[in-house]
Amino acid sequence: MSPEPETPKPPSANEGLKAASNFLRGSIARDMRDNSTGAISEDNNQLTKFHGLYLQDDRDLRGERRRQNLEKAYMFMLRVRLPGGRCTSQQYLVLERLADERGNGTLRLTTRQTFQLHGVLKGNVKPLIQGMHTVLLDSIAACGDVNRNVMAPPNPERSAVHQQVYELARGFSEFALPKTRAYHEIWLDDELAAGGESEEEPLYGSTYLPRKFKTGFAVPPSNDVDLFSQDLGFIAIVEHERLAGFNVAVGGGLGMSHGNAETFPRLADVIGFIPPDKVTDMGAAVITAQRDYGDRANRKHARLKYTIEDRGIAWFQAEVERRAGFRLEPARPFQFTRIADEYGWHRGADGSWYFGLFILSGRIKDTPSQRLKSALREIAQVHEGDFRLTPSQNISISGVSDAGKPVIEAILSKYGLAAQNRQSALRLNALSCVALPTCGLALAESERALPPLLEKLEQVLDECGLRDEVINIRMTGCPNGCARPYLAEIGIVGKAPNKYNLYLGARYNGTRLNRLHAESLTPDQIVETLAPILRSYALERTPGEQFGDFCTRTVLTKSAGAPLAATA
Ligand code: SRM
Ligand code: SF4
């Protein structure tokens, strides 16, 4: 493996765009003022991502709009930046109101611990961002070729170490923010820096990173943030109840394209140990190494995982150590045993309570059968602590006092949510991405297809006596992997309308990828394929054997599916 780049290929169009954008300004402001269309130009669409905004259209309406000769039903999705998923009650209430006034009335909790607002019409974008600003929320770098929302275990009150790790994650998020004033100028009407003073991006440079970059912090034994899927992961090493430091993991990533073997999910490699005060130096070294060596010609090959695959992990580690100015120590022992959220009431080390509430696919809305949005609003109106968004699209009502606990309990009961956490273990361990109708990349349904699929699988589980058996299932509408399906014991990945690939055999703690088991199945065929495997699992598993391990031992040895990239 050579550390030197091969013959340079021409940079992708996005590189020229970033370079010419004057630090992410482009002509976004002008496009947003243009009332003749609900859209913005494709160039500006690439740039608004760095501001946390995506141009989308309602795909359910495409056919009808085409028939009527109308432009697509354009609208924006806004993703909030929320390091470690922390949000105060006041911030929650403002976001919820803004979702009603400026969006489609729902809030969507994401797999990276933040909120998305969908259905925001062009004229509503600026008031939305200004409304968020009143409670000190922003969407800077929630998307784009930069370090994205930094993940950390929710509920820092669990221990002093959790709190310390949360603070470090938050600090790293601030450190890695783009320094351009473009966001403030365009959305918050700050004075134009264009008047004279020059800007610079000390960490990123004027073309930012070759591609998105994701950082997560985990505190074993919980791997709730899916550490090995991150470009950069910090695994807390706790010794004598104190934070000794972190094992550093690099090069995780899940996105792939069907039929393109050069794209694949990859688990991060653990390269060594650092003390806590070296987090920023290490992060800067990894980010700048990827900035300088990542592929800027081919965006499908531009994530850190490919830089490492191409050049080798030993080369990458040496490069990072050279930049950081210190050597990593040997990695220290750690063990991940679980990945799911903690549901129900728990008492933190600081004496406060927190309540983990399951929310299917993270969608907060009122339906005729469940008024989840009203319930959370009422809780936020009286709750003195904060909310913590989890990496599994759930919410934790956090920092509850002894006196506040019965009040929250009464609201949960009033809205029928007390039983929310007593559903099948499969459902409580289910994730799905958004997909249709908003995601422009969806090949199949996901969020809307998950509930009926779960119902059918639950019938099978009931027949086998497996209702309370923890099995994780993750569904996406395309192979990009937004619900991290390749780390699920049952992974379901959209291929075409109503057709999915079925992956089996990941390890429950997020340390082994699954493998392709069957292709192009309808949801009913998925149930038919899984039913006999679940029945055998009920009868033939060894003591304590989890479903992913069972599939690897039995089913996958017979299946034709090719192994996917690395396993841990
Ligand atoms: Fe994602 C693109 C939604 C987590 C890999 N993702 C998208 C877009 C923005 C579609 C687009 O580019 O037009 C989706 C918007 C849909 C919509 O209508 O809201 C989208 N991704 C999501 C969310 C909301 C899924 C969810 O249901 O929770 C998650 C938001 C996270 C956040 O708050 O920042 C989300 N996306 C992920 C994850 C999981 C993670 O980060 O832990 C992954 C896999 C990990 C990884 O990055 O390798 C992921 N999203 C992608 C990719 C493939 C990237 C790649 O390297 O190939 C794309 C497409 C792309 O970047 O070209 C993508
Ligand atoms: Fe869209 Fe695909 Fe991500 Fe689902 S996995 S949200 S369909 S990009």
C-alpha cells in the first residue's frame, strides 16, 4: 500500500462549488428571496446542507403535480445540531411550536440524536432558523462535508464519567464547527463579513472535507452510539470509577450502493489509547489527515473508511500520530454488552430520575390512537430537567426530581403512554429511516412500512414464545444505511418499490456486521423467510445465544450471501 496518491483525478463538481462559495455563502440568500419557485438551484442545495438544510419534495405528490404541469411540491428538511442529544424543555417547546407553524407539524428524532423538521416551505426557512436562535439552537454543520452532530451516551447523570464524556463530546462539537459567519449572515441577518474582513477555516480550509464525517463517544458496556459505525470513535476507558481516557477507533461507515462492490459498510479499527486531555488534538489530527488524503474526485469513495482501506491502517495511524505530535498508547481492554436504550424509570448517580420513552421510528405526532405530541408538550410545560435524544430514535425525560416523578407519571398515564415501553422486544429494538415521502434517495418505503411488518413478525414471535426475546431489527429505504441496518441482527434494506434485501447475523452489541441472506423480497416474503429461522431459534439455540449469533452459526453457513467487509 502506497502512502502517495495515485495520478490525480479531476476533483468532483462539489469541490469546485465549495471553493467558489466564499465559505458556504454561494448565492443562497438570493435564491431564498426568489418567490417564483419553491426550490433553490442545485449548487445552492449542495451548500445549504452545511447549514443543516436539504431541499426535498413531497414524493407522494409527484405524479399529480406532473399531471397538472406544476413544479414538484418543494419543501425543506431542517436538521438541528444537538451534541449528545441534549435539549431543554424550553427548547423542546419552541421546536414543537415551530414544527406546527413552519413545518409539517411533526418532529422526527434521528439516529444521531437530533431533531429533523420536515415540510418547511421556502418562505418559512428563515423564520424557523430565527425562531430556533431565540432558544440558542442552530443547524450549523448538521449536514454537509464537515464533522456532523457528535454522539454521546444520553443521560450523563448515570455517573460522573458519563457527565465528563458528555462535556468532552460537546466541546469537540464546538471545536469542529465551521468558523464561517455565512450561517449568521444568511439566516440571522448578521452584518455581512463580505464588507472586508477575510475569513478562514483553520481546521477545514476553504473546501472543507471530501465528504461527511461522524464522531461518537461511547461508555462501555453500552454501545448505544454504535461506535464502530463512526468515522471517529472514542471509547471511554473507566478505571477505578474514573475516566482514564479513550480508545480511539477510526474508519467506520455504513453507506453502500446496490451493485457497486467498491462501496461497502466498514467497522472502525481501534488504533490505541489516549488520555482525556488529548481528545481535541487526536480529533484534529484525524480530521485533517482525512481532509488532506480523502478522495476528492469520487464522492462514492470519499469517506475516511476508503482512505484507510486504500492506504492501510498502519499508515493512517502513523500519519495521525505525526500530526498530533504524540504516539497512541496500546488500546486498553473494554467490553460492549448492550446497545439498546434504557426504557422506563432509572435513578442517576446524582439522585435525579430519568425515564426512557420508546418512540417508534422517532416520529413525534398525534394520531387518533396515540397523542404522543400532546403528551410530550404537556410534560415539557412542567418538566424542570431536560430531554435527551437517544441514538435509537427515542427520548429520555431527564433530570426529574422525586417531586416531579409522579407528575410526569400522571401525564404519561393520561395519554396512555405508561404501557409504551411494554411492547414486544423486537419492536423496542426496531429502527427505521425516514425514506418516503420526503427522502429523495429512497428506493422503497421504510418508516411507513415498518409498523405492518412488525405486526406480522410479532405474530410469528408469539407463536414461537419469543415475544420478550431481544432481537434487533433495522429497516431502510435504500442502501445508504441511515438506520444502521448492517449492524442489525435483522437488517432490511430497500432495493426497489416494495422490494428489500434481507441481511442477517450481526452481533447484538454492534461489533459484527451482518451478511446478505436473500435479495429482493416483499415484506410478506421477509416474514415467510424469517418465520422458520425464528422457529428454529426458539427450539435449537444454545443457552444465552442471541439471534444474530444463531444465524451466523446455522443459517448463514448455508446461505449464498457474501460476507460484507470487516468484522470485529
Ligand atoms: Fe442519512 C443521506 C436521513 C443517519 C448514511 N440521510 C440522508 C438524507 C439526507 C437523504 C439525502 O441526502 O437526500 C436523508 C434525509 C431523509 C429525510 O427525509 O429526512 C437521511 N440519515 C437520515 C436520518 C434522519 C435517518 C433517521 O431516520 O434517523 C439520520 C439523521 C442523522 C443525523 O441526525 O445527523 C441519518 N445516515 C445516517 C446514518 C447513521 C449514523 O450516522 O449513525 C448513516 C450511516 C452511517 C454512515 O454515515 O456511514 C447515514 N445518509 C447516509 C448516506 C450514505 C453515506 C455514505 O457514506 O455513503 C446518505 C447519502 C449520501 O450521503 O450521499 C445519507
Ligand atoms: Fe433516505 Fe436511504 Fe437514508 Fe433511508 S437510508 S433516509 S431511504 S437515504
